Amino acid sequence: RLELAAETTGVSIEGVATGMKFLGKNMVAATSDLKGEAAGAFKALGVSVTDAQGHLRNTNDVMLDAAEALSKMDGGAEKTTL
């Protein structure tokens, strides 16, 4: 499904893989440093990287939540930064 979405939007599957790797690293960073940049970005988006038991959520689920949150934002510097 990700490959089809990538092709539809003109992004390579390698680009998607790189993005998922980056997302995973930021998810871990957000749980390690609750006041850090990654934690702040997820908080600003209203996206939780952990489940009710405190375990990291599935990267695909977090990506979909982040994409939905970003789609509801007006364009601009804040959206680009997040």
C-alpha cells in the first residue's frame, strides 16, 4: 500500500523508507526526551507515539495520525517545521 501511495504522489519507495526510518528515530527520541524537539512536534500535532501501556505505537499508525493532523493545518512555516 505504501508503494502505491508513493507512486501516486510521485515519491520513490526509497523516499518513503527513509521517511519511516526518520519517523521511528523521532518516536524513540520523543520517549527519551519528553521536553525535546521530537516530543514537542508530536505534541503540537496531537499525536501520541506510545499506547496506553507506554509502549511505542506502530510506526505506520503514527505516520497516518501525523499525516491526518498535518492535512488539517494551514500551510506555512509551522506546518513545514512540524
